[in-house]
Amino acid sequence: MRKQFFIFGIIILFLSSIIAYYYKYSIFFPLTILAIIVIGFANSIQTKHAILRNFPVLGYFRYLFEMIAPEIQQYFIERSTDGKPFSRNQRSLVYQRAKNIDSTTPFGTQLNLNQSSYEGIKHSIFPTAVNEELPRVLVGGQDCTQPYLASLLNISAMSFGSLSENAIVSLNKGAQKGKFYHNTGEGGLTEFHLQGADVTWQIGTGYFGCRDDRGGFDAGKFAEKANLPEVKMIEIKLSQGAKPGHGGVLPAAKNTEQIAKIRGVQPHTTILSPPSHSAFSDTKGLVEFIAKLRLLSNGKPIGFKLCIGETREFEMICQEMISQNCFPDFITVDGAEGGTGAAPLEFADGVGMPFEPALIFVNKTLVRYEIRDKICVICSGKIISGYSILRAIALGADMCNSARGFMFSLGCIQALRCNNNQCPTGVATQDKMLMKGLVVTDKSERVYHFHKNTLHAANELLAAAGKKSFADVDINIFMRGDEFAHLSDLYFPDNLKSVQKH
């Protein structure tokens, strides 16, 4: 292709030069062709990109189409029920509820219900009245002296750094108005998290915000922030669903001077949090650390977050809790399909237990060890609708956290640019120009409305199932498509085929 490029380029340059000789206003055309030939020559002698070396200039179109491929896929190819991690219908539901506009859908479902993977709620022909009061859950075990009455739905862990300043402030102000909590993420407790909302402070392996000069845990710094009135709960992050066993990742492009100062690290470098904690190294140490944080925080609820991997390890934690008679006030269960700002593909696609079996396992294990009543189970994993809330509770959760749901309420369009600082909506970027597009006064209202309308939808589903309380929800209110297959076998048995032949 190189030969053809230069042959045709020189011919076109020669012809355009002749035309320009007679028509002086056409001089720009041969100059443009000459510039293209020069660029093509530079492409042909460089050694880094085989496409450009073999297809001078034309190779740029390949990179252009590759760059806009997600947008082409999202806007022109995928159907309303397609799209990963969330379909267009799911995203639209959040946008509509966040804008507080009609979120109904016309004409009927677009899903294929006659398949084994279908799941639905068994409604009652005697539904109860819809409760207009939004549900809340008390968090605080036997050793907790400052229990917290939390909303059933809250903002999951998202750090300042991963998200922009405007996004964090909008989330916090929306949470303040809606009276639900805002999890800081492992990036630390910042001034942007202290806009008036209740806060769950997450302590990750980097100990950002309570970190000593060597990167270890600083009890004094922790106690100072843990006793702020806005901090209602403290969450120890053991692992995250999207990258369990890896530790947090903050790309260098997002590690500004401001963020580096908050975290106590070098700016403009990629920050990789350690895979494990230095404050403890086994189950005994974990339980002792829980007791230590409870003491330093003067009895506030202490819990931990994890993605289940080796199930035996969680059983050992339960045994150690019983042995020390020390229990976390809550456990947050994340699924392998959970969200992240940045993760290696191998970890995102191939490490950890998915949300559903993980939640079932944690709940059943706590029941088996007879400690379920001592611990509140919080779930985090693709919670964006009233249906997903009810389903999580049926699987064993007491309350739910959502990250990407609240990101959608801020205006996230699932552009898949969280990791390169180019988020077009200003949600997951530190680019000041892009950040200005996110207006706090407008987006905080959307955060508030998404929370309120989603919990109202959960209340409506609860009533449709004939239940008065979320405590009455269990897996028996759900049905699966494979049950329909069983019914088909009863009414249309295989032996009818042989009857028809005769």
C-alpha cells in the first residue's frame, strides 16, 4: 500500500500543481496534497506502528474508528436490552428517576420471558397498601455504643480521585437531602465528603487519611477523623469485587497535586494500593483490628467489605469472631461483577465470586454459625432498581449500596473512559474543563430524586407481593423460568408426541 500511496500521491500533486498554475486561487490544493505526502513519508519510515507504516495516512482512520468504537456501539448498534455492564433500558430508568420524570415504559416488556434465566416476583392478588415512608435499617451490634439508623439504599464506595470534586460534592449534597449515607471509598475522607451528609469512611490498604510516613496505619490520625460527627460508620476494605486481591488503582493522569496531598503520595504517579493490609495479616489480626477501630471511634459501627474467593477463609473469620466474642457491626459483600474506575482485565473478568452466590454463601454461613442476628449484611453489586433491591434482600442482604447507579444519576453515560481521565460528563475525571460540565446544584437534586424514587419503587414491589415489611421478604416471593419448564412438562408431556404420530 505504501507504493500505491506515493504513486497516486505524486500524480495527484503533479496534476493539482498544473491546475494551480493556471488558477492561482487553487494553490491550497497542491499544498494540502504535499502536506499529506510528507506525513505519509514520516509514517512509512517510523517503526512503532505497523498499520501506519504499511498504510501511510490512511492508517489514522483505523485509530479514529477504534477511539469512537464505544460510542458507535452504544448509539447505533446496541438494542435497548443490550449494553454491558448496563443496558440502555437500565440506564434510561436511572436517568428518568434522577430527573424525577415519568419512568414508565410503553407497549410491554422487550425481554424474552419464556426462558430458564427469567426471574420475576410472585405478586399477590391481595396487594397491601404502598408505604410512603422510605425504609431504614439499624446498624450496630453488641459492642456498638453509637448505632446508626441507615437508609435501605446508600452510595457505595467511590473515592475522590476516581471521581471528580464536583461529582463527590453532588453525591454528598444529594445524600444530605435524602438522609442516606455516602461511602468515601478508599481514597480517604476529604472536605468534599463533608458537605453535610452522613458518611461511611472506608479504610483501605493504603490507609489514606490515616497513614503514617511509611504508609502504615496511624491510630492518632484515624481517631481524629473517625470522631467527626459526619462519620457514622467505618468500613475496612479487604477486597473489591472488580479487582479482589489486587488493591486500588489511581492512574497517574488522575493523581493531581491536590489528590496527592490528601493521600500523602507523590503526584502524577500511578498509585497502586497494596493487595493486603499491613495492620494485620490473618483472621485473628482482623478481628482485633475491628475491636481497635471501635475503641478509637468511641463505639461507632465498624465493619468490613470483601469479595468472596476462598470460602474457607470467610468461615475462619466467623470462627475467630466467635472465639474472641467480637463481631463487626456489618459486613459488605461485593460481587465479582462490581464496578471500578480502573482494573486489570484479568482481575475484572476472572477473579472472585459473583454477587448472587457470594451473598447466599455469606448469609448461610452466618446462619450456620448462629451469628446472623449480630451482624448487618450490606450488599454492593449492580443495584440500580427497586427490583434489584428486593432481590438482594431475598438473597440475604439487610441493606444495599450502589455506585454506578448513583453515577448514572450524575449523568454518567457509560462511556467507559473512567480510567483515562477523559470522562465526557465530568463524573470520573480530574480534567478541570470536563469537570465544569457537572453542575453541583442540578446533579445533587438528581442524586436525591434517584434515591427517593428507587426506594419508592421497592416499596411498590413489596406491596405487590402482599408484604408489609422488607423483613418479610425471602426467596419464596421470586420465581424462575425453569419453573415454567416444569409446568410445561406437566401439561405437555413428551409422550404426547408419540400420540400425535398415531
